[in-house]
Amino acid sequence: MHSYFFPVRNLYMTSSELEKTAKSLVQRGKGILAADESNGTMSRRLEAVGVKANEENRRLYRTSMFSTLGLEENVSGVILFDETIRQRMDDGTPIPNYLIERGIIPGIKVDTGAKPLAGHSGETVTEGLDGLRERCEEYYNMGARFAKWRAVITISKNLPSEASISANSHALARYASICQEQGLVPIIEPEVLMAGNHSIDDCARVTTTVLRAVYSECKTQGVKLSGTILKPNMVLPGSATQSASAKEVANTTSQVLIENVPGEVAGIAFLSGGQSDFDATNHLNMINQISNNHPWPVTFSYGRALLADALSLWASSQIDSAQSKLLHRSKMNGLASTGNWEAGLEE
């Protein structure tokens, strides 16, 4: 068992222990597997590949992926959903315990979803602060050592509004503070959506505004940034517009992050945000290649960009092939997190 895991106890982790866990999650060559889809989202994905959606099939799929041999070589942590953290492997081992035995840190999604923002059509605010302290305490005692909260920001002609940025930034900071109080490293995820016809410059401007607001709120709430991980979007043009080159994405993203993310943050783990598997890996690799002056490690926290092809294979009972696909994508992104990926390796 790795030294960054602690038995269930009454005393919560100190700042140094939070920092140690955060650094373990973004250690060189490793990233985070996001397997925290809600029951509804996961059910829709199962149905899309012809699998009946129910709790047992959600468990079977996820435990098949978690039991991939060698996964721990490039995956440092797994974000779980509430249903999943309470489930067991086929042999009866609780899923968090199984991951810990593999050297993988269990994490947990703690927000309750993005809901319509009152008075602001087309925008949302992420909810879940009510009862969060008690939920975090329970998850900690179940083995979780980090958490995730996703805010959603939309770009259009008149969006985002100041209200959207303010409400979501405040909620992210409150969440982060409560998590740290209860011993969980918070992953702070302010996602500026790729959907739309905005330019890459529009995305850069909005991402800058959002990051500044988030870290201003974190300072107000007393969040210890060395015990946090940022899960941002890459700076991309809207999916309805002409695509940008990988070099332009990497340069623009690096500039925005260097100018707006405090150096004390333990690390950055990008979301894939609707990118293809190839693009998510290529962009991550390019970001790490072009800049040697990042003050923090830059890695991945991907869901579909690791699992999309694996799910289709698993659904057709090709379990070994599904696990091989997940392992391959994890290795490719592990290399990209150090700037050592090459397109030829995909063949």
C-alpha cells in the first residue's frame, strides 16, 4: 500500500498530507481516469451500445475497466460516482479498497449537477453545497482522498453573464474549502464549453475571466492552493467553427494558464471536453512540449477520451480488447503528459 493512503480515523488530513495526495495525483507520467458519470449519463451510454441500463451492468462495466492489468502505471486516481464508490468488485472487495490495493487513489464526484441559473436563460449554476460537509466525511471514511466539482460556463453572443461567473466561482471555492476541511483534495473544474461558434480568442478571454474569478474566490474562502488540482478546459475554438492547429491551441492555452493560475496550485489535469481521443492526446503533448516554464505539472483527467472505444468493445463481450484499449489510451496520455508522445505510437 502506498504511503499516501491513510486508514479511517477521526483526525482529518493536515495541509501537508493534502499537498502530498495532490502531488501524487499529478506525478510524472500519470493522470486521472474520470469514471464519475451520473447514473443517467452512464445508462444512456450503455443503451447507446446495446446494453440494458441497470445498476449491475454499470458495475460490471466499471469494474471491468478498473481491473485492467497495468492501469496503475499511468493512472494515479479514479473519480467515482456515489453509486460506484458503494459497489464491490466481483470477489466482494469494495471498489475503493481494490483501487487502493492497486496503488490508485479513489476520488468522488460531490456536486449534484448543473441547474438553471435563475434569471439567466441558457446558463447554469452547479449545486450541491447543502450537506456537502457530511457527504465528504462519509466519502473520506469510505476511502476517498480527493473530490471533484464541475462548473459549466457557456459562450455565446451575450454569454457568459457576470452572474454565471460569480455564482459558479463562489460555489467552486466553497466546495474546495469544505473538501479540504474534511480531508479531501478538491479538483476545481470550471469548464468553458467547447460547444458554439466562438473563436479561440473568445475562449481565451472567457477562460481568463473565469480563472481570475475562481482564484479570487478561493483566496476569500481560504483555500490552500497547494492542496488543490485545477481541471480546466483547453483553450479551443467552438466546435461549430473552423478548428485551430495543435500548436495554436497549445500556445494559447499555456499563455492563459501561466498568466492566471497561481504557481502554488499542485497541478493541472485537463478535461477532454468533447475532443477526439487523438486531439486530446495531441494537444496535451504539444502543451508539454512547447513550454518548459510551467510552475505545475500538466496532465490529464479524461473520461470519454480514455473509455469511448473501450465501452463499445466491452459491450460486445470483448473484455480483453476493451481493457487493452483503455491501457493503450492511458499510456498514450501518460507519454503526452511528459511531452514524449508521437502520432506514430497510435498505430
